[in-house]
Amino acid sequence: MSGRFGGPVPDHLVPQVSPEAAELFAGAARGELRIQRCRSCSKHQHYPRVLCSHCGAEGLEWVTASGRGTVHSFTVIRQHGVRPFSEWVPFVVALVDLEEEGARMLAVMPSVEPDEVTIGMPVVAEFRPATDEVAFVDFRPAGRD
């Protein structure tokens, strides 16, 4: 992972974890991408909710996703007036379709230069600690160690 996002995470950037998202962030701290799957329609979703975003059912379960996906869309952040973001520019933020049907995530790609990212690029999740109990889910190109 690029040094761009390395180092201690400022307190104001540590996620305030809701009860619905606790498993997502705890899983990330363990190096697992945890998402929800609906017991009714079998589709997956991200971000965590109490109802299925596809069919409205209440029966959701947590599963460990493969961590693989493809870039659906992206943007490059080239300016930002708030530290530490202002020190990281430019950086890529991507909308990633996970392999698991129905799940799409928004995440940074710290190890990707803006001119490297493409729509359809295969990617894999990686995890960046925020605290001992919480981690961020980022993505990098598949096949890049």
C-alpha cells in the first residue's frame, strides 16, 4: 500500500461505528471483507442496513466476501482543503462492484496512480488499520502484491 495513506489515523477520521456496521469494521480489522446477504433473495449489499436494499426483507446475514471485484466508476481527488487529505492528493476513489451479486462499495485505491485506474479494472480488497478494533477497506489492482 502506498505511503500516501500510511501513518496514524487522526481521531476525527476514525469511523463512528453504528450497530449495523460493527461487523463490517471488526471484520476489516481481522483482514476480512464482511458484507450482508439477504436470506430471502440471496443478493448481497454494502453498506450494512437493517433491511435488504434489493427486496426489502428483514432477514440479513453476514458473510465473508471474496474481496475481489471490478471498478464500476472512479474519480480522482486532485484538491482538498482539509488535512490530512490535502497531503494525499491526488488520490483515486472508486466505486467497486464486488463478485458477490448486488454488492457495490465506495473505497480509496491508495496504491493506484490516477493515470493507472480504468473502468472494468479487476481489484482486490486490502485493509488499513484505523485503530486496533477498526480498519478501512481499500482496493488495489488484482495481481499486485
